[in-house]
Amino acid sequence: MHARNPQPEDRRPQDSHARNPYARDSHAQDWRLTTAEILYRLPDHPAVLQSFIWQNFDLAPEYPALRRFLAFWRRELEGPLYSVRVATGGPLNRGGWRQADHLLTLH
């Protein structure tokens, strides 16, 4: 029998559920597909607004990934933010399938 060496605090693996939207144990999670429409001013033409769409899986209602992205934007990019609109889907589930009601073929 081998004694297991304890890992230092900073080297312990993080809880996989904290970052993985596909983790099996979903009782404490609220992962959702999150879409943000970001309007920002062009640095050379401040009267002109440009749109940027950001999409990622994120935890509602705190949205830590979106907050990190917006902090990065403010810190690293020149175009000042004008507004951010957020839309989310339903919580992710363990999967499943549903039958398509229609089939559409183009060209």
C-alpha cells in the first residue's frame, strides 16, 4: 500500500463543475448559452457606433465569462463601450434528441 502525498493547496485540481458546462452533476449549475450584443464607439469616429456579437456558455445570473470579456475589452481595446444587451437560452441539460418537424433543402 502506498501513501498518497497530499498536494499543495495551489496545485490541487479545481472542481471540474466550476468551469465545465457539460459536467454531469447539474443540480448546482445554471449554465446557459449566452449572447451579448456589444455596441461601441469607433476610436477614430466617436459619433459612429459599431456592433460586436459575443457568444459563449456562461453561468447565469452572474455571467463571469462575459464580465471577464468586458473587463478585457475596457483594459485592452480602444473602442469605448456604449451598451451591452444580453440574451440567454434555457439551462443546459444532459442531452437528448428531438425529431425534426420539417426538412428544408436549399439549392
